[in-house]
Amino acid sequence: MSEPEKTVRLVTDSSCDLPQQILDCFRIAIIPLMLHFGTDSYVDGELTTEAFWKRAEEAPTPPQTSQPSVGVFERTFERLVERGKQVLCVTLTGEHTGTIETARLAARRFGDAVRVFDSHSLSLGMGFQVLEAAQASQLGRSMEELLALLEDVRSRTHALVLLDTLESVRRGGRADAFIAMVSRMSRLLNIKPIINFVEGRVQLMGVTRSFRRGVDRLLSIVEDLGPLDHLAVMHARNAEAAERLADRLAERIGYPREEIIVGETGAVVASHAGPGAVGIFAVSRREVEGAEGRLA
């Protein structure tokens, strides 16, 4: 399908977890993050999911992640700009990674042709923002309209993650504000932390004494969000729990089960969440003005 010459094209990083068919349908370009096992480095996606977990189990040191180089962003931006496109690059939260700063450095070369937006999230918390912008772009929306849309969707995005273990988060150093306190509690009491993202920053939302209770808590939180525009359940080596959680969400809140995306997160997010984690990513329904001027 052809597209107007001035279409804004979406670029995002490989932590977005959008299904490949959506990326292909909306021509969303992916910038791969980096994965490291000791001195061995891989471009995200180079290892299959099975190969990543096998390597993670066997490696003497846990996996680490890093942002791509400026050159990787520049080459993607240049390819699109040379074709007459504007580029809108959406990255995972800048509060815990240097990816957005790298993207901004690369964007300087292209002036107003390339804009960079911080999703304040990751996985499908970011992916749903990218999807909404890509859909609007295909309808001919301008760059400024897309940026306003992203601000709106970001304000309605919720990312809730139930961790089976804190070890991966602790090693990654992404949540220093609460990790020391909770890590000791987790080891002694086998508690299961629930984390969320507030303006892009990882925060401890609560703890439960079992994974089952943690799932119940997630369900209650999502139920309180009200009607939703998007909903997904992602997991790290915990497919059965994710499918059950999606079933229960459909029953509890009436969201169509066939529209809930269920999938396994990629290596980058999994490196920090650790095996067994499940996450719910949701976008609250946009409030619209009713016929009598009230918000409905």
C-alpha cells in the first residue's frame, strides 16, 4: 500500500514487544537494543527466545543490556528522511536508560525532520503508544498532532509487573530507590513485589506473600482503571500464568478475550524482569465530551 509523501514514520526500540504483524502493517521501524553476556554482545533479536534463556541459565554472569550507538539511530533516520518522510522516534523510559539521549543526539543531524518522544514506559506500555501514533499517521495526521496524541496516550498508560524474583532487577540497578529494602524482605519472606511506572520511573506498588495473591492484586488494580482502549499480558517464561491471567481479566472486566494480546517479552525486558514475571499493560479509555458538555 502506498503512503502520502509527507507521512510521519514511526521508529521505536526493540523493547516495545509489538507483534511482528503490527510492525509490518504500519511500517514501524525497530532500533535493536544490545544484549551482553560477559564479553559476548548480541543485537537484540539475534538470539531466539529459547537461545537467550538457555544462555542466561548457563552463563557465569547474568545478561546485561545497553542502548544502541548513535550511528544505528542515524542510519535509520537518514534512510527515512532521504525518502521525504518525517520521523517520530518513541523510546523506552529515559529514567532508566540512555537510549533516548542517544536517539536525541542522532536526531540533531536532521533538524525538525526527526522528533524523539519518551514513552515513560516499556514493552507494550510503549508499544500501544507507538501503535496509536502509527495508526494516526496513516490517517495523515501532522507531526504536532502525533506528539499531542502521544502525550495523551502516555498519560493513560499503565504498566504493572508482578515479579517472581527481585534478583534480575537488583543486578540491573534500575530501581535503586527501593531495591535494598525489598530485596532483603524478598529473600527472607519470599514476597512477590508489584512494580509500576510513574512518569517513567520504576516504583514499588506493593508486595504480596505469594504469586497467586500477586495476581489477585493485579486483577483488582486493573478493575479499578475503568474501561480500557488496549490491554495486554506479557510474561517471561511463564506462559501458562499469563494465559490464565488474560482469561481472568476478560471475565472480571468484560474486555474481549480475543483482543487481549498475550505474549512473551523480548530478551531486553526479560533480562531485568527475570524469569516468572508477568505484566499487565493497559491504556485507559479516553474521556470524551458528552452531548451535554460533560465528560463521559
